[in-house]
Amino acid sequence: KLPKKVTIKEVGPRDGLQNEKQLILTEDKVNWINSLSETGLSYIEVSSFVHPKWIPQLADAADVLRKIKRNQGITYAALVPNIKGLDRALEMNADEVSVFMSASEGHNLSNINKTIDETYPVLAEVVREAKMAGKTVRGYVSTVIACPYDGLVEPHQVKKVADRLFAMGVDELSLGETIGVGVPTQVERLLEELLREFPSSQLAMHFHDTRGTALANIVKSLEMGITTFDSALGGLGGCPYAKGASGNVATEDLIYMLHEMGIETGIDLDAALKSAQLIERTLGKELKSRQMEIFRAE
Ligand code: HMG
Ligand code: MG
């Protein structure tokens, strides 16, 4: 019943670093991404072309994309909120772009300064232009279980936004559990609703691990046929426009669990841990993952 192979999409350089208070040198980001490229990952979200005033941590997105060493077979993706962001990403030849919005009004407004209805035409134009430029497009829906402003979010709200994004032509939709409050029973209800309409091959799950439920939610998703998961090395991450959001599920903890379950990821756990150690040194603090704790103790 479980899949034999899973794709892990590393979002640490974007979702992880967007949430770090300290300034990180472009060179350090580039070195980290280059080390991620040697782990067997097939997908790395390297930065975002949002407004630098909103996310100063990623203001150097263009330089990062220019300076990283690109390996064949790896998709180097970037987040874009609008046409201006898309133009910047295309200039730097990002392999794939991701558009993003929320299933709840409160988070959408706080994160991208627009209502949900105002967001659709902006994203539709981005998807159209990106496709014309020959790029694949990923869509993110945030707050798929709960919103830090509006409370619980119902599956039909998520489906409504998902419908619109797929109609625009996104190739894959990543469902963001932004604040990490969800539990497997809620994931089941959400996926039951979405899988009635969309194939599991076009859905990815993006769990933050604020309350330690991310791996349980991933197991539930696996049982329901999902084979693509977002994670961040060292459990880095969070959304500055979502109160209480903390790190993504840690890539190394996810790799460990999947491999022990007999599910292939193509990623070398030791190489991933070494890469986590590299960014740990850059950040000057211990990363919070079980695998890193064990690695440090050994
Ligand atoms: P706005 O202020 O409403 O933008 O921000 P605007 O369209 O009114 O433009 C205002 C000014 O910004 C203009 O400049 C634009 O040119 C400039 P001016 O004419 O005043 O000099 N501008 C830009 N500059 C550079 N790059 C751009 C850009 N766009 C406009 N792309 C906007 C609207 C969406 C831009 C802003 O709200 C924004 O950048 N938000 C990004 C917030 C963000 O990055 N959040 C974190 C990522 S989402 C996330 O973490 C969730 C996820 O992980 C899934 C999950 O966990 O749920 C994906
Ligand atoms: Mg996120």
C-alpha cells in the first residue's frame, strides 16, 4: 500500500532562511546549496523573488541563482509572488517557479497584501507567462488546516483555491500546513476531499513541525497515496507572516524514516547530515532535528 519511492523537495534555502533573523552572506548560501546538490536531492527551492522589504533575508536571490553550481538532473526553483518576481526569476533562469497564496483570507492578506479574489488574476498572469517562457510552475496553498488569523480552515476552502490554481495550469500543488497544528485525522479529511478531484501525483505536502506532528501527518499522507513531500534540512523554516509558525519537518528525519520504511528517496543521509552541519556552522546555532542530535552525539 505504501509507495516504493518518494520525492523530497528541499525548501531550506528559501523557507528555512527566510525565517532567520541574522543576515547570511550570499557566499554562505551558495556553499550550502552546492553541498545540497551533492546529497542526491532532485529538487531545491533556492530562494524567492518577493519584495526585499518584506523578506530582506532573501534580497540576494538573483546573486544566489547566478552563483550556485547547477547539477544536471536537479531542479533549482524559486518562489515568485507576481510578474515582477517572475521577471527577476526568468532573468536568472530559475528552472521552475512557484506561485503561492492561502486558503484563508487572514493569512493571504497578511502574507501578500491582497484578498484571495484579488490574488487569482495576479497568479494567473504569472502562470501564463512562466509557461510561455517554457517553465514548469508549482503552486502553493498555505493554511490548508488552520490559519493563524482565521482559525480552522475547512477542506472545501482548500479545494476551491486548488481548483483555481490547477485551472491556471500549475503542474503541481503543494499543500502548506503553515503553522504546524494539524494532526493525521485532519490530513485524512483534507486529502479525502482533494483526491476526489486531483491525482495524487500532482499533490505535494508541506508540513511545518511546530507541534511535532509532521512525521505522523506524512505517514498518513503516504498511506493516502502522496509521494512528494517538502522539507528543510535541520528543520529550518517558518513564515514571518504567520504568527507561531516554526520550522519545516527536518529533511534528515524524513529521510531516516522513509528509508527505514523501505521507501527510496535517492538521497544519502550522511551527505545530508554533513550539509546540515555546514549551515549549522554558518548560523552558529544547533539545528533542531533528531538526526542532528544523534550525529552530534556520535
Ligand atoms: P505590495 O507592497 O502590495 O506590492 O506587496 P505592490 O504590487 O503594491 O508593489 C509595491 C512596490 O513593491 C513597487 O515598488 C513594486 O515594484 C515592488 P515601487 O513602485 O513602490 O518602488 N515590488 C517588487 N519588488 C521586487 N520584487 C517583487 C516585487 N513586487 C512588487 N516581486 C507582495 C505585494 C506580494 C510583493 C509582497 O507582499 C511580498 O513580497 N510578499 C511576500 C511574502 C513572503 O515572501 N512570504 C513568505 C513566503 S510564503 C510561505 O512561506 C508559505 C509556504 O512556505 C507554504 C506554507 O508553509 O504554507 C510557501
Ligand atoms: Mg512553509
